[in-house]
Amino acid sequence: MAIGPPSDAREDGGIAERGHDEPRGRAGSRAGMLHKAGRRAAGLPGRVLSRFGRREARTWILGNRRGFRDNTRYLAEHLLHAHPQIETWWIAANERDARQAHDAGLRSAIHGTRESADVHRRAGAAFICTGFEDLETANLSGAFLVHLRHGKGLKRVLLDVDQSRLMGGSAVGGVAARAYRWFMSRRLGQVDMVVAPGELAKTWYLSAFGGPPDRIRVLGTPRFDVILGGPAYDRVVRGDLRARLGLAPDDHVVLWLPTWREEGDEAWLPALDAAEVERALGGSRVRLVVKPHPNNDPGVFRDRLALDGHVRMLGDEIADVNCLLRIADALVTDYSSAAFDYAILARPIHVFAPDIAEHGQSRDLYEPLESWTRGQHHVEWPSLLDAIRSAADGDDAADLALPALIRERSGYADSPGSCERIVLAVGAEVGAGVGAVTGAAAGKAASASNR
């Protein structure tokens, strides 16, 4: 099923996220590795056929197996509005995602269909952000493949992950881990460009992706365009997101984005009772908005947290997480990439890591968490809530130190226009003849970015 652009795209309300059903923990890691290897082998015939297809420099495809969301969505919508000469296609995971892309004005084909295979085989450029399953890579031989990633925090990724530990540490697991690393290294070699938000991320990507360093380009990230506000944000939200979530204009919104742990949430999440919330936040306009990671167990959060007027939890489909970062007055997070994205706004960041003794020095991190927090983190609810209240009352110097350090060390390309920088870089590589947005369109974009 292929869906072309509609004559009158209707509003989607900005609720473009959806969850995904994946095994959690170590079992999920092993199962995922084997599943990916099997899919790769099954796609060999398609790769052979793909090599004989004629590539079109102005046909670009983008996808995200988790839904119509995140960096690939933001870039697709930018292409649609700023570069209509590019034939932009969204490769949808299912009919629902295809409909959302269609409503945004994009051409769409559903992953695994004949129409999808056809557009894959003629695409000159292809973009992924969560992994190779975002697109049909078996049909992309000869296309210019770009990895946009989906955030970069302290957690090790790709070739930097200790796969032998995930495989259980046994002799058999060690052999399987080495085989998987070999397989992943070869697969990552297919990527022609890796987009890094800044110089620090580029350093980490050098070992995570391997291969030639010049394919890693510091261009920012489409997320920055959304978080900074302007057209990219407006296209997703289309209205007043605070009002839609029932938040008043004078509410002090503190967004809590916990990352997921492979051992599950019961092991690390402490209980928060109503009395403690009232002690710390009573009489204030503080609203702690919790949005668990898609891999978190929402049942554990509901059981452990006193959800009342000051604390509320959002489901995965309620709002785009990067739009939530835009409207948040402060952020609570841990090892997540959210802190590295949110830092560009220079707003308070509170680090809540009750399990820092177990994970703060972990080999799963590029650097110890404490090297960034410098002792300004929280392991218990009372100290975190007191810090949130103090920041809301204007005493936020301690919580502004982390975002300042992140910006100082990260070497971000965070000026407005990450999407445009990516388009120009890829356009030059594939010979698409893409020129920079100029004139009224550029002025409108710059003005909106500063709102």
C-alpha cells in the first residue's frame, strides 16, 4: 500500500509516539541479536537485486520502526516544507504510522510491501535513527545511507557495548558475542554518514561505529530544531501543548525522563508517598510530569509513585518527548541522553540516580556519571524534591551547572538549522543539487526559531 501526499493535510495533535513490544533485559538482548542476524541473512536476495536498481539523487526515504517520530520524522517534514524538489518518502512500520505520515503531507509506503521495495530500490539517500530495521536495508545497496541516531548520552552503544556480558558471560556466549560483533561491524560499514550533535559525541561514535572517521559529521541533530522551537516544533504540536496536557501557563513544569535498566524498574525505583510530595511541593505550582522510557514498566511507576496534583504520568503516546523538553521549565533524568539534548536550553537539570552506586561507574558508560554531576545528584526523593522546589523558587544555580558543563564539553552544533545542515551535506554527497533555504523561507524559519 502506497500513500501519496494529501491535498489537505489535517492536524495530528502532536501525538506521534507509540510504544513497541520488545523483550526486556538480558533475554531480550540475546533474542534481539539472533533475530537481527536471521533477518540479515534472509535479505540477501534483495541486496543482490538492489545493486542493479537505478538510484535517483532526489528520491530520499526515511523511517523509524518505533513510529512516526523522532529525528527521521523531523527531517522528513523539513524536506517536505523547505525542499519540495526532493521526492520524500516515509517508510511506515504499519498502516497507522503510514496514515500519520500521510496526514503530515508526506508520501508513505508500508515496510515490507512491494511499493516499499520499489521506492527503496530507486532511493538515492536513506535515513535511519533507531537502527537498521527502520528501513529495508536489503534493498538499499547503492543508496547513500545516513544514520541520524536517536540521542547520545553516557551509555555505550553499538561496538562499544560489552556483548559477552549481555550474552551471559559463558564460553558459548563469548563465541556468540564475538560473532555478533563481527556481524555488526560489517553492517555498520554500510553506513555512509553518521550525524553527530557535537564534537564529544563524534569522539564516542568513532569507536561505536568503527570505520573511517570522516564519515562522522558534526551537524547537530533534528531534535535540536524541535527543542529550540520554531517550525519543526510547530509541525509536531500544532497548538498549545501545555494547554492540551492540562497545564496552566504559570505551572512550573518539571519533566522526568528516566532511562531503562535491563534489570527492570523494581530494582531501582524508590517509592514516593503523598506525604513527602506535600511536604516538599505543597503550596507551589510545581508539576512533576513523568514520562517513562518505552522499555520501562509503567505498572511499577504507577505502584511506586503518589500520582496526585503535583505528580502525573504520561503514556508513551501522549506527546512527543522532544516537544515536552521544549515546554519544560526543568528536567529530571539520570543516564539518559535527554540531559544532553535539554542542555541546549540552559534550563535546570536535576539528576536522580538511586542506583548510582551500581551503575554510576559502570563499564556500560563512557564516563562515570559523577564526573558530570560533580556530586550534585540525588539518590533519595527528599533531596530531589527540595532541589526542585528551590529551583522553582529561583534558587537554581546548582542545577544550572550541569547544562553549562554539557554545553562546554560537548562542542555542539546547536545553532538553529540542524535539519538544513544535514540536507545540504547529504545533497552534496548524492548530487541532488539542493540549495540552502533562502529569502522569505529562511527569514520565517529564523524568526520562528527565536520565539
